[in-house]
Amino acid sequence: MKKNPILAVGSVALDTVKTPFGRVNEALGGSATYFSASARFFSPVSVIAVVGSDFPGKHLEAMRLLGVDTSGIEVQKGKTFRWSGFYDFDLNTAHTLRTELNVFQHFRPKVSPEARSSRYVFLANIDPELQFTVLNQVHDPWLVACDTMNFWIENKRKALQKLLKKVDIFLCNDAEARELSGEYNLIRASKRILSFGPRLLLIKKGEHGVICFSKDFIFLAPAYLLEKVFDPTGAGDSFAGGFIGYLTRSPRLNESVVRQAAIYGSVLASYNVESFSLNRLVDLKRVEIERRYRHFRRLTRF
Ligand code: AMP
């Protein structure tokens, strides 16, 4: 199967996270980081982002060692984007304590001439205006997917809606779908969001799985059942990495491909939550992904 490179823009961050099982301080995180660490199993990924002069070089090196193209990550004078949050025993809900945009505040992303011909674009969670600027620089992409969060729905709704007109696949969690659409019921919310532009909507529901909505079908994918969950941070982005990664290996986007991609997404997310930061994704092997994919099939057959 042909490998199609993916261009991803999003945050590369230092995260401080507390869960009922432990905490990490200023660990490597960010939406583009988790996405690329997952999608790289399927296709090469180039990341566009900015970090501050305080960003540890070892983190960029770690991303390179995973095979991620970091040449689009600018290092600017100033502080790196930081996010801090915590989870209670309901691990499905992240409580944000602080979001410090820092160098992202004045970032003007530039897409290299080579990356402008990317066929797959993933706009990981970051300011929708930055997502739009990157997308505008890519000539005729075949597939554009986009993620967001409540922070942007509340602060940049107009920019987000403008962006959604140009997006094929939109991913968000159930609370965000409700907030964006103004509808509590998820079927009604999906119809409203699909009317904004995307042809596929993926609503993530944490440990309760994901629902894929298009105007022609609905698919319910459970989350993989785990005995140990340490840190759900990045679950959504690693899901997106597995999902979009798998799509790059398929010549078309139909219902059965979407169903398989959703399971690959769930597999990547399930590994990610087994440890803090990117620790588990860094060690992960392709055979482990396939093993869990097969187990998923046995668990859900009826
Ligand atoms: P997830 O758990 O998949 O939704 O994403 C977690 C990652 O998103 C963390 O590593 C954070 O650094 C990053 N993040 C949190 N808030 C924002 C934000 N407002 N914009 C961009 N990235 C963010």
C-alpha cells in the first residue's frame, strides 16, 4: 500500500497533569505531538508548530527518533505553550487549570513548498485561525480533518465555523459537539454540525468509545477495555492519529474503511492512556497494534 505523507498543525506543548494515579510536571505533550506519534505507524508525518527557546531539545530529538518530520517546528524566543489540568475518577473529563498560549500567540505558520502538495492535512487542536492559515497554504488536499476543543468554541467560534466549511472530517468530544451545535441530543447535534460543512463527524466519548456520523451511516465503536488507565491526556489526538493514519493507506473513504479506521484509532488511544505523556506510544510496536485490533474484532463480534 502506498504511504501518503500527512501534514499536521497543532500544539507541541509542555503539560502538567494530575490524575488519581500520579502526576507529571512539564512533560512532552500537545495535540500535534500525540497525533504524529500515532499516525507515524501508517504514513510519514510532518508537523507545523512553534515552541519557545525553553523547549528541551531532547523532546524534539524524541519526535525525530519516532520518524516525525520536525523541520516545520519553529523555535522562537519566548516560552513554549503550556497546558495544565487534572482528572478525577471520571477520567473522561479533563479539567483545565491553565492554558498558556505563549509563543503560539503571535505564530504565523509557514508551510514549506514541498509540504504544500500534501494530500492529507490534519488540523490538530489549536487556534482555528492558525488551522485556517495552514490549510490555505496547501494546494488541493485530498482529505482535510480537524479537531478542536471547548476553549476555541468559546473564544473563536466564528473562525471555527469558517474553517469547518473547508473540512471533510471533524472530530470533537460529546460535550464539544453539544456546545458547538446548541443541541443536547447527539443525533440532532451531528446533523447540525454536518450542515456546517464536514461530510464525516466523529464524536469521541472517552471510555465509552466513538460515534461516526455521516449523512448515510452511523457507526458506534467501543473503546478498548483496559485494566489499567493512567492518563487520558492525548487520547483524542492519538485516536485521530490512528484514524487518519489508517485512511492514508486506503484508496477511498467509504463506510467500511471508516469503520476499520475507527478501530485503529481506538487501539492507538488505548495504548496511549496506559502511561503518562507519550511514554507508551514511544515504545509501541506495530505488531502490538495488530494484536489489539484482532482482539477488538473478537470482543465486538455478535
Ligand atoms: P486530548 O487529551 O487528546 O484532548 O489533548 C491533550 C493535549 O492537548 C495536551 O497535550 C495539551 O497540551 C493540548 N491542549 C490542551 N489545550 C489546548 C488548546 N487550547 N490548544 C491546543 N492544544 C491544547
